[in-house]
Amino acid sequence: MVAIHQPAEFLPIGLKMLTVSEAANLLGAHINSVRRWADMGLLPSYRIGLRGDRRFRPEEISSFLTSQRQG
């Protein structure tokens, strides 16, 4: 599977985005696991800033968590 990273300009202004650490805390996982899942395309992520930091939408974290519990 190929990772798909959306540029941040496609997001509505003022939308709360989660950092890798925040996403990891919500998922009960290590930050490297969250990065790997994003790279694999399992967890949608958005790249922001010049460094290309990852950000995650809370509802996509919830969907991912639900799909992992059902699987």
C-alpha cells in the first residue's frame, strides 16, 4: 500500500489537527507505530509546514481505532 499524504491547504481553516504524539496517546501506541501506519497508508495524515510535520484529523483517528477493534 502506498502512503497518501494530503497537503494542509486542503483542510478547512481552524480545524483541530493532532500531532503524532497526540495521535499515539489516543491510539495507545508508540509514535513510531503511528508514523509507520501513516507511511503504509493505513492512517490518513496531512503534511504541514516546511519540515512536513504530520498531522491527523481526530475523526480519522476514531475511524482507524474502530476498524482495528473490529478486525
